[in-house]
Amino acid sequence: MTCQMIYSLKKLRKTPLSVLGLLLLLSVVSSSNSCSTSNDSIASQGDKAVLYSSGSGKIWVAVDEKSLDEYSEAALAKDKIGFQQLVTSGRLYSVDDGTTEALVLKTTFTRSKVRIMSGPHKGRVGWVPREWAVER
């Protein structure tokens, strides 16, 4: 881990979104070598993107920002019941990892609002960690 990453982790602990930020930072660090090509970059507002996390088969998309926060908290806490409640309540839905096309509608420092452009959820809007929306 670089000094900058350690500094970022310490800084994230002081923010209300520290759980999401920490999850996203760890996701970037742990999956930095798993992207499909070295030319992938994080998509910006208005970009066409492919949703990609780790190539695990599916990506979970949250219907709103609050659901994305709760998903991140459940993932960090390894709270399987909390995760399942998000899925069964319809606040999370899955899309194919690495093949689902999306249009980036909005970005923040940690997340992207996307419109799904392919697959069974075509037309739906949702939120994903920012680095999961990869420009192609």
C-alpha cells in the first residue's frame, strides 16, 4: 500500500461515507490487476460504459444512493441477511459483470448513477461504485 493510500484511508475514517469510501478504495486496490484490458478507465458523466467489478459473473446495482450505502455496509460487515433483505425488497438487482452496457448519468467522487443499456434490466437506472463503470 502506498503512503497516499494510507493517508486516504485515515482521511476516509473521518467522513460520514467512510464505509463506502473504504470499500471502494479496497476494491480498486484488490482488483487493479483484474480488469480485462489495461486501457480501461473510469467513465465520466455522459460516457458509454461497461459495468465491471471483478469478473465474478454479476454486479449488484442499487436503486438509489441510500441502498448503495446499505449494500456497502452489509458487504463490509459480511451481513448476509442485510444483503438478502436489500435484494428481496428490490433495492438491489444484478446485471452481468463485464458485458452490461450503461450510460453514465451522474458521477460523484465515489459513485456513478447509470442507465442500463443492455440485458434484461435495459432502461433501469441505478447506482454503482464509480470504478465499476468502465469506459470502453
